[in-house]
Amino acid sequence: AASRTTLSNIKLFEDTKCDDTTNQDPLGQDLLMISINFLYGYLCILNESSHLPNETRAQIAKAFILFGVALQKKGKFSDSLDHFTQALLIFYSIGYGKDHP
């Protein structure tokens, strides 16, 4: 839920800007991409370094799916597949089968 809220807030911020260059850092990266990369790295470390309950790990996997969808909207299809794959690996590791919704 927190990942969804963060992405929504960033998207709203980006949508309020009239000039595309105003929502970029000095290196030219947009805020959504920076945020996704940061959150993805943080959640990967959290997932791998902690003994989290399966419900929490499932929420992390769902966040990766949200990140993948956001990346696809930006045309970053290769990167989005990495996020989807990470989510799938987490789902498998907590016992979700191939037929799980």
C-alpha cells in the first residue's frame, strides 16, 4: 500500500508540471524512475536480509508488480520484466502456486 501511495504521489507531482524538464534532477532522470529504483533496491535488501512473514513478502512482491507496470508505462520493458520476475520468485518462495491469483 505504501508503494502504491508513493508512486501515486510522484505521478501527481509529475502531472502538475507544465514543462517536462522541471520534474527531473540535474542528471536528467525523472523523479518516478529515481523513486522506483530506490524503492526496488530497498525492498530487495529488506526481502533478502530479513525473516519476514509471508504476508509481508507477498506485499513486497505486489509492490514489484506495481513498479513493473509503472516502468512499462515509461517504455522500460526490459526493466519491467526484471521487476515482474522478482515478484514471481517471491511468490514461488512463499508457496504460491502457478494457479494463484
